[in-house]
Amino acid sequence: MLGNLNGWHLLIVLAVILLLFGAAKLPALAKSMGQSARVFRSEMKEMKRDDEAATPEAPRATESGTASSVTPEKRPSSDTSA
């Protein structure tokens, strides 16, 4: 579909864009598009960091086969003799 575009076609498209938006608005348009792309990239990086932080790591097993990062719960004693 776009394989038939050559230099003249692109020049005509750029001329139409220039006529529609005007020469004064093109730098502002390019600047706002650049800022939007920068914000988008930074948000994507932040989302990836949040996903990595939210993913818990699997506990590592020691030689005896038990997990070293898991500690037994402390339960209140059922001794009521006091």
C-alpha cells in the first residue's frame, strides 16, 4: 500500500501539512509531540519497574531442602496455667 510512495508524494504530503497547520504552528506541534513521546517512554519504564517490584521472588532453598527466607509463625501458647 505504502510501497508506491516516492519523494514527490512525500513532498506533496508535507506541503499539505504546512498549508493546514501553518509555518508558525509546526515547531510547537513538533515540540509537543516530542514531549508526549518522552512522557510516554518514562511512564512505560516506571510501569515496568513497578511490575518488577510487585513480583515476589521465589524463596531460595538451602542444602537441607527447606526455604531459608521462610520463618515459622509464632503462635501464642495454649498454656493457661498462669
